[in-house]
Amino acid sequence: MNITVFGGCGFIGSHLVDELLTQGHQIRVFDRSYELFRPPLDKVEYVLGDFGNRGLVSSAVKDVDIVYHLISTTVPKTSNDDPAFDVSSNVIETLYLLEACVKKKVQKVVFISSGGTVYGVPDNVPVNEEGQTNPICSYGISKLAIEKYLFLFHTLYGLDFTIIRPSNPYGPRQNPKNIQGAVSVFLGNVLEKLPITIWGDGSVSRDFLFIHDLVEGVIKATFTKSEHRIFNLGSGMGTSLTSLVTMIREATRSDIEVIYEVSRSFDVPELVLDTERASNELAWSPKTTMLDGLRVTWDALLDNKAHKRVGE
């Protein structure tokens, strides 16, 4: 099939592109710049530009069967600083993307939402797809709004769609110098022999999912027929930041200095995703243990450093 991956040069997008190529699809990538850790792929058509360039966005979905939408101009930490920018650059531009998909007769849109922010502070853990959605950051509100517009475009125009709510993905090619992604940031600090900063007392618990398991779930959700349109993809278990540091010490065989700072208002104390729907409907379940995933990610960082590609 002909597929365009918006955000295909990013962490999740690049791994998704790899798997789609393996399955024999024709891939076009729309992104602001090429990948950080490797050169452009020979079999991929690249369209470089800003998500706000509506003419370019429209041309990127021409003669395409499936569109994956992974672009976000903000992260949870920064989204509350300027909610208007968050909405205008993400929600509004996504509406133009959806309109282009309708005009160009795209068959299906797969949206990578956020299992870490759309639920807010859950009443029960693990939280399933029918759980409350009360985001406490603009990032989560924008993701949820886009989800609702996908339902609207399906109702109005018959545009098929699937929504993925991933937990906290980690793995090779996640930039250790970003301001989000605890695993990559922590490992990056170990690599540079810097202390790890934890906001709060370390009890904050997250659902970490290895990137290869996430991509497998995304592919299955794309091509498996189901009456459901929203799927949680996570490990199904919580890992506290304190436990994460312990496992990083084991994976890297390094001693780590930890600095504790005052907790942040937008950090949900505990969030674990219920993945029963994905298990039943998609025959999907994560295969990579946390320790194994950390070792693979650490080895990739060491390799990138050897080739001077870390954070460039």
C-alpha cells in the first residue's frame, strides 16, 4: 500500500517506517528534517517542511492509502506554557490534514495519541479505553480533541481511522537530550556521567513500553478489523522512577547519582494502561522485558556515541 507517515523521522515514526518497509509498503515521510541518528533511507520518499505548510501537507497525502499522524509541536511539560500555540499548531493544522485526506480520498488515518496524558489522574489503575478523560495538560487536551475530530470526520465523510494511545515508549533512536522520555534522558545522563534528576520522591510510576512492541501493536491495529477504534498499547505494569534507576544501574553497570527536586504539578502520580482490548482484538502483547529493553537501548546509545551521533 502507499503510506505517508507524518513525523516519520522521529523516534516512533522512524521505527514504524522500518517495519512498514519490511512489509513491502511504499513509504513517504513528511517531517521538518531528516532523522537524527541515521541518513535518509533509499526506499523512502521524503517531504521536508513545516506541518503548517498546508499546500505541502496536501501534496504529501496525494495517491496515498493510509496516513499515520505522529506530529506534535509540543510536549506535556511545555504545552501549558502556551495553550493557544498548542491548539493552533496541533489541533488546527490536524484539521487541515484531515480535510486534505478527505479531498485526496485517503482510505484511513492512524493517529498516535497519548495514553500518558489523555486520561489525566485516573480513578482506577490500570485504566482502560473507556476510562475518564480529564487531561491536566494542554498536550493531553489537544490529543483528545484530535481524537474527537477523527470521529467527526468519520461521521461526516466516512474517513476511516484508528487511534493508538501508547504508554511511555523507549528504545534506540530516542533522543537522550530531549526534555521528555525518562528512560532515554536517564541513560543519556549516565552516558555523559551526569546525575539523574527526579522530580518528587521517586514514587511516580509509569508504564514503559519498548519501541518494537509498540510498533508491532500499531501495525496490528492498522490492519486488523475490529469494532473498536481506540487501543491502549502499554506494558500493563507500572515501574516507579526509583525502580527504573535500579534497573538502569544493572543494565549499564554504572553507579548513578540521583538528585531529587520538588514534584511537578503536571506529573500524574501513577498511570498504567489496561491492554486487554489490544490483547483480545489484536492478539497483541508486549514481549520485551524492561531490563532487556534497557540493555538494547543502552547498547544503541553507546554505538551512537562511538559514531558521534548522540544528541547532534
